[in-house]
Amino acid sequence: MQRSTWRTWSGTVGCAPAQLVRPTGEDEIVQAVRAAAGSGLTVRAAGTGHSFNRLATTPGVLLDLTSYSGVVAVDRAAGEVTVRAGTPIGVLCRELDRQGLALENIGTLAEQTVAGALSTGNHGTGLAHPPLSGQVTRVRLVTADGVARDVGPGDDPDLWGSVRTALGTLGVLTTVTLRCVPAFNLRLRLHSEPLDALLERFTHWAGQSEHPSLNWLPWTDRVSVRSIDRTDEPATPRAPLRRYASTLDEVRCGITGQAGRVGGAGTVPWLTSRVGGLWPDSPYIDTSHRVFTFPQPVRFLAMEHALPLARTADALRALRPVLRRLGAYSPYSVLVRVSAGDDLPLSLAHGRDTGYVNVTVPRTAGQIEILRAAEHVLREYEARPHWGKAHTATAEVLAPRYPRWKDFQRIRTLLDPAGVFSNEYADKVLGPVPATARDRAPAGAAQ
């Protein structure tokens, strides 16, 4: 019998699992994990596939959680919302908005599932805000023994910290409870300035707006700066249409990237300079989730590294000559965002205020060299690669960059001694579950 196949959103990674299960309830997830462990099969969970590496692939049992979606409960008194793991962030935000509530900070991708975003260290931008994991108040997890358990701040601190950024290696998240706030509007302002001038005051710039970001086309010496801040003013007329300016810009990048394959290295800068902006740079106001996110229909490949905030400007200075020497340019700008630090063992922002440098390229072999060159530079600045994006780092490279690495490995060994939730990618970036732990695995666990 022919196996079912599964591919990531970008189409660059796929697998043919022995079983592809699409659960609609927690009991089905429990049964699937128990059956897999009893049969010696590994288990991975997937959402909308917005990771750019082999994070979710497996030759064993793949749980596609996209049908396990929806809001379970909203507790207005506690300021909390509980959602199923496969719920897209945009779906959650729209439901909260109908109830006069919101998440205080999110990334740009509304289609990503809550569990997928949480498991890979997803973040928005703003030095007052840690990654998405900082908004989580408890989770429910099906572990390798086929038991669903609630985990929260009252549990073992290492467990509570580890389970909120775990790459799917501690079990299958079934529900996530997040802190929410009263709905609010945001004002988005855009301006352009010289790159070097901004880098000179980078740490100061990072704190001037609640949600700052910058976009830089490496063949230029200017940056486009976004400043997003809360406001009590009403939404601008036709404001919902403004978010599609970013969507149209991504379409432009996709078309330009295709043209660059034919026209050579100079085509991308030439076309980009002639297309120009697709929307006026005037400020506008809209409800928070529509300002934070925008539809992203064009498939691409992305890499992002998290650096100490104080070293981010130097990393960008070092990146500029390297990208210019390659002889090829991506039509996508380098995106820079920031966040507060936290103390989660595998958090990209562990122990430091953080600058995130994101490099995006079209899905063509000729553009991959841009990612390799950028990674080589960023790694020299204490960078931690985003768990869900393209990179080549191994456990040997990563372990020294995470002060609580051993805390996570203790929890992983405790919850999954047989490596039921391991796969090729997890073994590469975290190392395999120690053999001594597998030897202690209970009877019937996967070997």
C-alpha cells in the first residue's frame, strides 16, 4: 500500500510516514501515541508546516493537528484563553477580537498554529515583550507513556520552562492557555534613514517604539524602519486594506526572484528599484492583530538567528560586505526585530535582550548560498538559530550557547527516555536521548 505523504508549507521538505493521523480530539492523540510506542514507532506532530527544516518529519507516525483546532474557553476574569494545539494564530486573534480581547504581542504569520509557534520559539518584536512563550500560563501535554497531563508554573521549574519551547520532543501539546488583554489599536509609522546612522544608535532605537523593526536591502545603505505603538485613537478608514501592502510586496519579491534566475545577479536590484513602494508611507491605525500580521501567499525559504541585542549592530555591519561579495541578491529584505530576554532553557532569548536577524530567499538552489554565507557571519556573534528555520548548527555548536541546556536534557530524558518523540532533526540539534535513558525505558516503549 502506498504511504501518505506530507510536505512543509514551503514545499522544500517532506516525508512519507508509516501512518499519517489527523486527530480531531485529545483521545485520538492519546491512542495514537500509545499505539506508536507499543509498535516501536516514533511520533512527530505537525501543524501548517511553516518550519523550514525537518523538524516535523518522521518515518513513523505523523500527527497532523490542523483538524484539532478551535477555542476551548475564554476566562475574562482571569484574562486567559485556552485553545487546541492546531488553532492558527489568526483564528485565535479574530475570536478574541470578537470578545474584546487580544494577545499582547505576536509575530507576522497568522497562519501558523499556536503549538507550532510555541514549540519553535516564535516571537514578535519589542523590548517589553519576550517570545510567545512568555504569554503562556499552562499547557496540556500527551507524553510518551500515553498520558495527558497538565503542566503549569506550579510544577518543576525545569519542566515548566522546557515544555514551552521543546521542539515537540517532550510530547504532543493538546491545549495551550495564554494570557490575553483587552483589545487595543496600534499605530504603524514608516520612515527611511541611513543604515549606518541607525546602527550607531541601535540599542537606543530598539527601545524607542513598543514594536520596532527594520528592513534592509543589502545592496543599499538605507533601511526602512517600522514603529508600531499603542494608541487610543480609532482605526484609520479602510485600515484593514493597509496590511495587504506587505502581501503585495511579497508577491513582488516572488516575481523578482524568478526574474533574477533568468536575468542574472543585477536583475534583482534593478527591478526592485523600479517597482518601489506599493503603498504610501503615511501612518495608519488598526486593531492589533491586523497590524502585527499579514497574509503571506508566496512560498520562500527563511533563516533567522537570535543575537545579544548589544552585538546585533556589529553583526549587521559584518554581514554587509559578505552579502555584497556573493554576486547574487535575494529580493527579500533582511528583517531585524528585537525582544526581551527570558529564562526558558531552549528559548532563543534566554538570558539576554535579543536582536533577531532574518534572511529570506526564494526557493531556488542558487539562493541557498546567501543563507550559508549569512549563517557563517552571524554564528560569530553568539547567535542562536531559530529552531523552525533553515540552519546547519548541530548540538555540539548549540549546547554551549544555552546555559540551561542540561536542564532541558534532564526533562527530555525523564519524559521520553525511549526517544518516542525524536527524529533526525531533533537528534541533530539536541543530540539523541542518552543510551542509558533508553536502557531504562519501561516495557512496551519504543526502542
